[in-house]
Amino acid sequence: MQLTAPATSSSDFKATGRRDADGMAVASFILGLVGLLVLNVFLGPIAIALAGAALWRGTARRGRALLGLGLGIADLLVLVAFMQLDSTVSWNF
């Protein structure tokens, strides 16, 4: 009977971290894209945070993470523009 987890190599941890970072890059891109239309006050900062974390962890999908970062920033800029036009905290069509 074994009471501890079997030993794994450090390359397994690196592969898992890279895969997680790739998933964060894709998630930031999708959330940033959706955030342009709905819930940009929430999805924009989440997209920015996920893109930053993916870039910090060294994702293989660097372009997708940078697009997610740009879309997250665009989400907040769209929110600010519509807030200025409507003079409210939120915007409607």
C-alpha cells in the first residue's frame, strides 16, 4: 500500500503549466471578444488579468494572449466611450 503520490518528473509540471497558460490565453481572447458586446465592465478586466497571467507563465500562444490583452483594454475603452455619450455608469442600445 502506497501512502504518497508517485514521484513525477519536473517536465510533467512544466507541461501542465504550459497547457494551463495556453488555456488562459485562449480564455482571455474569448472573454475579451465577448466583452465587446456584453458585460464589458466585468469581462474586460478578467481578460486583461488572464492575458497577463498567460504571458507571465510563458504561453506558447503568445499572439492569442496579446489579442486577449488588447481586447480587454478595448472593452474598457468602449465602456468609457458609451458612458461619456450616455452620461451614465452603464450603456444601452
